Amino acid sequence: MSAHANTGGAGEPLLRVDDLAVHFETDEGVVKAVDGVSFEVQRGEVLGIVGESGSGKSVANQAIVGLVPRPPGFYPRGRIHFDGQQVLGLSERKLRDIRGNRIAMIFQDPMTSLNPYLKVERQLTELLERHRNLDRRKARTGAIDMLVQVGMPEAERRVDAYPHELSGGMRQRVMIAMALLCEPELLIADEPTTALDVTIQAQVLDLIRDLQARLGTSVILITHDLGVVAGMAHRVAVMYAGRIVEQADTDTLFAAPRHPYTGGLLRSVPRIDSEPGRAIEAIKGLPPNPAALPAGCFFSPRCGRASERCGQVYPDRDGDAGHYVHCHHPLSEGEP
Ligand SMILES: Nc1ncnc2c1ncn2[C@@H]1O[C@H](COP(=O)(O)OP(=O)(O)O)[C@@H](O)[C@H]1O
Ligand SMILES: [Mg+2]
């Protein structure tokens, strides 16, 4: 084996995304959905990616597994290394070896991972036969067991259905079951609980946590819900309008956020200890149109701290890999 075999050495992250840009050619012009995003995921680490809808969370992660539709999408810049191998722009055939095998995904749209021509049973047992070396009968039992765990009603019957015979919520559960059964090295969970009711949400997060603890799986957990990252993620990247505006370990981000946007997100999380009836403080205004981004800091039109400079110059990165922010007037510790 050469020194460059595809198992990374100590300290080599499982995933490294470098200056990634994903743009879309549209009638309105070029949409800069992701524009210069860099992050790493270590082995066994859970990285949370948070931000309002439209901030580029899904597109950035679709790029990792080659699911950005091209056209209209294209990659003006960037590199993505998975286990030392450059994967951005890899052929569909090579990507298929990685996707659903070494990298599993739970996406908002379950149909991207389900095969419409195979019964639920076969989609699940195929993985069990491959990864757990089970015979067909035991695999069927295992499939039903996993369906029960992800809250599939009447699992013993539903295992014989085709995807189109199931409701959206049920398909979501099949997809989650598949992602967990393939025991991936990296699990990308994109709003994994959004379509589910609260009880099932908690069960699904427990299943992900269990997989992560049992197998040391790396996880990218994408959510607009900071409550979800608080209990799961080691580190959090905050995205706004296609860029990461702050990154820190989870405790630091919650205790001492530096970006006013992060502060706003934190204030909009309902807290168990808040007075009943107290309104959740949402961030005023809307994220910018990514085909017409404002000058300077993209958050400045919505920011109470913005100065003239904020409307002119995009702020450089301040801080180190442990905790950094892009802001001309960051919050200091203890500020609300
Ligand atoms: N196929 C596409 N064509 C054009 N624009 C797209 C396409 N997919 C995503 N976008 C745009 O990219 C931006 C980021 O989207 P997305 O990554 O889905 O946001 P998030 O997951 O953070 O809610 C949005 O403005 C969205 O409209
Ligand atoms: Mg999304």
C-alpha cells in the first residue's frame, strides 16, 4: 500500500471542503447559492450547519455527494476531499460507489434516495446482506425491526410496499432506516426531522446519536433548529446567504456567539425556561435574494449594529479555526 492510500493519517479530516462555490444559471441571473465555503469534518465528529432557509445548506451538501443538478448548477471554484480523495466533479459511476455506501444521506426529499422500482423490503435487506452479512430471512426481520425503530406504522405490512404506495412521512422513515443500516462513515442529515412529529423526531435523533456512538460515524447535521444541534453537534457552522459567517464549538457558540446573526438565531429558539406566552424574538427582515446580494456584509441590511463600513466591505475572517467570525462589529462575551 502506498503512503497515499485513501485512509487518511492521524489529523487528516474525513471530509475537507475548501472554498466551495456552487452557482446556478437562472432567468434572474446567477444565483450564488454557495460562495466560498470551507469546513472540515473529523472522524467521529458531528458538525452542525445552521441558518435560515435559503442560506445554501442543502446545496453545499448536495455538492459533496454530486447531487447538484448541472445545469443549471456549476462549480466556479472549490475542492472537496473525502478520505483524502477529491470528489468534486467525480464521474457519476465513481460517485455511486461512495454515495449510499460510505456517505449516506437523509434529505428533505426522500425520493432522491429511494428506488421507485424496489419494494421497501429489498431496499433495506440489500443493505443488511451487504453490511451485516445476514441471510435473506434474518435480513427481512432486521428490516422490519429498523422500520419499527424509525416509527413506521404497521411495519410488517409496509415492508412489502413500493415507495409510491407510502405517504411522504413514511418514505422519509424508509430513507432514514436505509441511511442508518448502511453504517456509513459519513452521514449527512439534512433537516432529518422536519417532516416528522415530535415523538418520532426525538427517536430519529436518538438513532443517529446511537449510530454515531457505536460506530464513530461522522455526521453533518443540517437544521434551522438550534435546539437540535445543541444536543448533538460538537461544532457548529452558521451559514448566511451562501457563506459561513461564524464557526465555533457548540458550547462556545451558545455561550458566547460573536456574529449578531448567530445572536439573533439563538434568541429565536424557544426555551423551556422562558415565561409562558413570551413571544419568540425572530430576526427582522428576510435573507437577501442570492441573485442580487447586497454590498458589504450580506447581513448588514438586517443588522442593528451595522455601520457604514458594513454596507461597503465584506468583513474578513476574525479568529482562528476554533472560533471565527466574519463581522466588523462582533458581539463581545456577555452581550445579549
Ligand atoms: N436547482 C436550482 N436552481 C436555481 N437555484 C437553486 C437551485 N437549487 C437551489 N437553489 C437556490 O440556492 C439557494 C440555496 O438553497 P438551499 O441550499 O436549498 O438553502 P437551504 O438548504 O439553506 O434552505 C436558494 O436561493 C435556492 O433558491
Ligand atoms: Mg435545505
